[in-house]
Amino acid sequence: METPSPKRPETSRRSYTADEVADIYRLGKLWLETGQHKRAEALLHGLNEVASDFAPAWLGTAFLRAQRGEYEEALQATKNALRAESNMPEAMLYLVAIALTMGDLSTAGTYLGEVREAIEAGTISNQHIVRFYKMQLARYQARG
């Protein structure tokens, strides 16, 4: 899973600072990367509860749900990430990936168009994101 470029949450429900939330997320991301999914899931669930405006935690949750084939739950977690950070290209593309898996070409096409516009406008230059976009575009075109 590509590491999102998270914006720092301005507030959280409990007294966690933005730096603490980011540090907790880094630990959860490490656990994801090392295959410790149960630990990561517990930590990300907690972050989603106390810092619901921290989009990367929702995206991590979406990844875990999709890994288990829980696509409806993964889709909802991705939508929560987009509610927290509406222009997060990683979340848009993950939503595309899930929508394609579920056969929802309309949703996939809509978000692919948004990401394409951002790439063409130069607001997305990260080559990992551009490559992920191209992979999802190829999947979309193969199904259309």
C-alpha cells in the first residue's frame, strides 16, 4: 500500500496532539508493512475513534478490510477517508480499486476522471500515485 501524504488533523476527540496522532499512525503503518495486521487493525480502529478526521487511518482500515474480502466495509472506510480529506488522491484511487473489484464502473470512472484532472493540472506529481492511477485506468479500460 502506498504511503499517503497525510495532512495533520487539527483536532481530535481526546487530548491527542497532531504529532501524537501521526506517531500512532506510523506505528500502525509499520505493523501493516510487517504483516502484523491484527495489531494494526486495533490501533487504526482506535485512531478512527479518537481522530476521525485523520484520513490515513481510514485508508489503512480500508486496506485491511479489502485484504479480507470485506469490500463494502473497505468502501465505507475509503469514503470516510475522503470525508476527512476530500482531495486525497490515494483515497480516490483506492476507492477506484475497490469499485472496480465490486464491478461499479460508474464510480470508478468518476474518480479516475478527478485524479486525471489533478495530474493534468500538475497538482499531483508523485510518480507512485501517477503509476497507481495508470494501473487503475488500465483495469477500468479492460472492463469497459
